Amino acid sequence: MRAGAGGRGWLRALTVLGALMVAGISPASALATAVLNVADRNPLQRHGVMFNASGSQLTGVSADQLSYLFKFGDGITQSSFSPLALHAYAQPGHYVATVVVSGGGLAATSAPVTLAVREWLPPTVTIVSPRQDATVRLRSRAVSLRGAAVDPVGVRSVRLSLAFIGRASSARASAVSCYFFNGRRGLHRASCSAPEYFKAHVTGSRWSYKLSPGSQLPTGIYELRVQATDNAGNQTSAFRARLGNLIDFTLLR
């Protein structure tokens, strides 16, 4: 007795299933494929990253019947009926993400995707000496400018800006141009909105610079700000007295 067309179809299906079982391949896995694509595998911390599982397929299951469980590798998961997920990593480091796609009694897990999250925050940099509104004397001995700069990925460099405000703090309000210490001996005139910097010496988490008695700095009020750059290229951009990276002090000769 010859098998009809329907019978031959079932025979082929049984043959395929049998071959899969002999090869040690689960029939369900052959019918279910999970695919995870990541828009940026080297993102900045606290910046959203788009995860896309729209390439996933479960045989015989329509797209609107699929559910997705995103595992971002940082202890956070997200369950959704959308193949898209947006996630931001709070800390830099390496993370392994996967997605589990399920529906119609089938399920599949994607291949792992590794992300290297870069640090985004600039170093924490402060001025230890001189203190805000302090008076220092630059006569026979050098004046030490010093402070701290710390960052999880390490500090690459520290720069200082030392601006001469004038004989009184009220001179700042009307100033269009400022006089900046050039890091050698004297002052250089430039726009107040574009501070000029010179390098500080960095040892571990400490920075320092010594003002020599030979420096041609007149008596008056000075503004000192400190800027640090970490090994990821993040740089101090906000300067505030409350942040500890900007102070005024009086210099006497």
C-alpha cells in the first residue's frame, strides 16, 4: 500500500526529527532561534544602549505572540513583548548580555554578547592648599599649591589655572580680560572666558605645584581652579567653590 502525499510529509518530518535526535539536537532548538544585537558594545556608563532581538524566530509562532526576557549582565532583567530594550549601565566594566525568546511552547536563548562599558564621569579633584579666602606670602619661600585627584580608571593629568583678579574682589565683575599665570614666571593677558592652564605634578592621587619666589606675581587676589583628566579621556568641566576645585586666595609679596 502506497502512502499518500500527507503520509509522505509526516514520514519526512519523522525522519528529520529522528536525525536531529540521533545527532543530539533538540527538536525544539531547531525550531527556535534567538538573536541579540547591540547598537554599541563599547558604551559610556549611564548612557542608554539599544538591545534588539527582532531577528529571533520561533517556527509556527507569530511575532505578536513572542515574549522577550533581556538579561543585561549587571543583575537587571527586563521582560517585554517588544523585541527592543533600552538599558544604561550604572558602572563601567565588562558585562555579558543575553535574551530568552519564548512563545507557543518553544523557547530559545541567544548567544552571549559582551559589552565593555566605559567610564563617563570625570575625576574628583579638589584643592587642599591654599584654603578658600586664605592669605599666603610669596617672599623668600615657595608657596605650595596642592590637592587630590581620584578616579576609578586612574588620573592621566592635572592642570591648574591661576588668574590675577586684582587688588579687590570687586574687580572681577567688570573684567573683560584677565591675567593668567603662564606656569613659568609672569602673567599673560587673555579672555576671562578662556582660562589658560599649566601642568601640575601628579603622584598617585595627589597633585602639587610650587610657586617660586622668583615668579613675577603681584600682590592681590587670585582665582585658582584645577582640572583633571582620567585615563578614559573624561575631563573636569564644572568648576565651583562647593566642588572644591575653585578657590580665591590673597597673595602677598
